[in-house]
Amino acid sequence: MSRNVNLSAPTTVLIVGAGPSGLAAAAELALHNIDCVIVEPRPTVSHRRPRAKTTNVRTMEHLRRWGVAEQVRKTAPLPVAWSQRVTFCDALSGHRITDFDGVFGLIAWKIAAVAHGWAGQALLASYETERRSVVEQTVATAESNMRSLVGDLAADATAIQTAKHAEFHSLGLVLGYSYAGSPVIQPTGATTARGDSTSCTPSIEPGARLPHAWLTDGSSLYDHLGPGFTLLGPAHRAPAAVRDLEEAARRQGVPLTVLDAPASYRWRDTFLLIRPDQHIAWRAETPSDIDLELVTGRPPADVAT
């Protein structure tokens, strides 16, 4: 521990543990200009118990937001292409224990929103509601994977690949989860349900992760999202309604970026309000229908006029 740290200085957020979750939470808070202090009791990291030794596509989406994705790629001991080649060995027993898929960033942006004063306590309280079903599905999948350890299977490549398919094809867990039914997501009557953990179908239903797209200039659609909320859609078709939403956001102190949907984007004709965690908070035909108070967890009486 550095002897130059002033332990008596106040801080907005105290993070205990400088592991993957702690460091990621600090990175997300820094993105929102929230100061924090990380406390780590271990002076060295043991390589006998590696943490976050594997990154998935959702992890890289967050690393890209924090501006460190390319550094991770350059320092990785194996090229990215190797992750697409899986070898099954009957002498090994591998299994997925859990997926954190950016959980640290999810709570950090909510903490930052409340600290900046543009969100209410209900936004923080929504964390457990949103994450519980995701964790339950992840744990259930891990338990299922544990029932088919490679060492217990016949030494047959086809049989092993069939039995372990869900373990190594888990896009549904990584990208397909939804926060439908959350108190800070547009109410549609839908509730979070366990889907297929092995595949992911892009969706613009409120609560889903915004479908990704690569743009013609080589950039990611996610690169153009703002640090706060982003209104994505045919902004040029409804300039008055867009201005009204921008004014409402300004009055409430909510950071809002307006992004005209690219012509090549499949869902370009629908207005989508995107949260900082890249999940859809609201879907509308016109920005006039969007309820900023609800998605920021603030009752109408708590909003400045």
C-alpha cells in the first residue's frame, strides 16, 4: 500500500478489494467523474488463483467504453482468434462457475447518477430486482454444467461436445438477458424470463441490451452512445419532440445524448432510450412518450422545475 495516500481524506465511494470487480467499478465511476478510493489488503496477487482470466464479448464491450480494450488485446498472451478454437480433452474437467458480465459497471453507473443528483434512490434499489434473475439463471446453468464433467464422460469427442455444448456456447447468458419488469424500465407487461442460455436473438424490447452494429466507418454503434442516457432513433423526423425531451432532461439534470440512427441500422425508425449500461430503458414512436422520472427512479414531486 502506498504510504502517500491520505486515509483521512473524504471520498464519494469506497471500494473494498482491487480485484476485477473493484477495479471495473472504479473505471465506471471515473467515466462519470465520481471520485473513489480502492482499499486492497494484499500487496501482491497470487497467480495460483487467477481472477478474470477469461473475457467474453460483453466484457470487451465494457472495456471498450472505458478506453482500454486495445490495451487488453495487445497484452493478451494469446491472439483473439484463439478464443474461437476449443479443444475437448477427456483428462480435463472444465466448467463455468459464474458470469459477471459487467455487473460491477451496472451498479457503478447508478451510484454515479445518484451522486450527481439526477437519479433517485429507487434507481439504486432496482439493482437487486434487475440482477436476481440473471444470477439465478447463471447459477442454474453452472450447476447443470457441473453434472457433465469431462472426466466422467466417455472418451468420445462427439459425446463430449454434445454434453458440454451449453457450457461453451453461452451467448444467451452473456448478451441475451433482459431487465424487463424492472421498476425503472418502461412497463410493458413483460417480465424477465429464463431464455435459452446458448443463443441470443437481438431485440429492442424495453429491458433488453441494445442490438449492436458496426458502422460503415468501422466504428461501433456503442462508440457513439453518450456517458449518460442516449436517445437513438429518427431524430430528424421529430425535431420538436426531441427538443422537448432535451429540455426536460436539462431541467432534471439528466445527461442526454441525441443520436440519429444510422441509415443501415435495422431498428432506425424507432426511438430507443438507452441507459449507460447499454440496455433499453424505453421504446417509443415519439420522444414525447418517454418518462424520464420513471427511468431515473425519481417520483415527479422530486423533479426540479
